[in-house]
Amino acid sequence: MKKLSVLSALFGFLFLGTASAADITMYYSPTCPHCHHAREFFVNNMVYEYPNLRIVQINVMDQSNLPAFQEALKKCEYDNGGVPVIVVGDKCFQGYADFMQQDLRDAVEIDLSDADKKTAAENKKALEANPEDFRAKHAERQKAITEYNAAAEAAAKKIAAEKKSNESSSSIYFYVLLIVLVAALGFVLVKKDKSKK
């Protein structure tokens, strides 16, 4: 149930555009070299520099993800479907090259506090000084990267709806049984009270 809540929140962020600036959604193709380089930058640098950053990757080659991609293209006002499309808060980037790295950092930092920006700068410096050590000490940050799949989300929603329906009918049976038992107990107590008189 917790996973469904997380997926629902993620779905809302993707389509309503209400994600904080410190969230990245990247639409990619597995065969795109620029996508590969962008993913490498996010996986090896960004998640370690920004402790609260979440990255959602969406494979546009999966047909079930196309509606989400089309919505992103519309939001970003892009006329073509070139990938990667990277959405950071309200900013959109199409394509990827190393010179874009600072622009992506700036987009992530828009709504960050001064303390969070300072932490990011310190993390970047420590990561540059000893990348393997820093990544090993902060390996849990890889959990901030998730793969979105519309088909899996739809299946999870269907299972949750069925489970909720089953729980609702079970609850109804429980309360009906409870009412019957309370009524029977009341009847027995009243009958017992009358027989004593």
C-alpha cells in the first residue's frame, strides 16, 4: 500500500508539474548516447551532491510511457520528440552535453535553502576529491533514482483497488455481524431480565 502511495504521488508530480525544483524527471531512450551520458551524470554526481534530490527515469521506448512523455513535451513546449528531455521543476532541457551540467545544478538549486546549497557545494568538493570513497559512504543515495513504468503503475492501482474493494466488503460483513451479535446479546439480556421478574 505504501508503494502505491509513493507511485501515486510520483504520478501527480509528473503530470501536474508540482514537483519541487530538487526533483528531476528524465525521459530517455536506451539506444540514445546523449541519454546515457545524462544518466551517468545524474547517477554518478547529482544524487551525491544533493542529498534530497529524487530522479525519475522514464523509458520512452516503452509504449505505456508515451502518454507521460507526450505530456512532458507539451508542458515544455517542444515540437519534436528528441531525447533526453530533462524536467527540473519548471525548467525543461532537451538533449544533453557536459556544458549543461551547471545549468542543471542551477535548476535544482532554485528553491534550495542557503544551507542546502552549501551542503551541495561541500558534497561536490568531497566527491571530486575522492569519488570512490564518497560514493561508498553514501551508497544509499542510489535509492533516489527510480524507473517509472506506466504499465506497472496501472497494474498496481488495479491490485490496490481490488484489495480496497475486498477490504470494504470484509468491513461491511464485520459490522453486520457485530450488529447482529449486539442485538442478540441485548435480546438475551432482556429475556433473562424478564424471566427473573
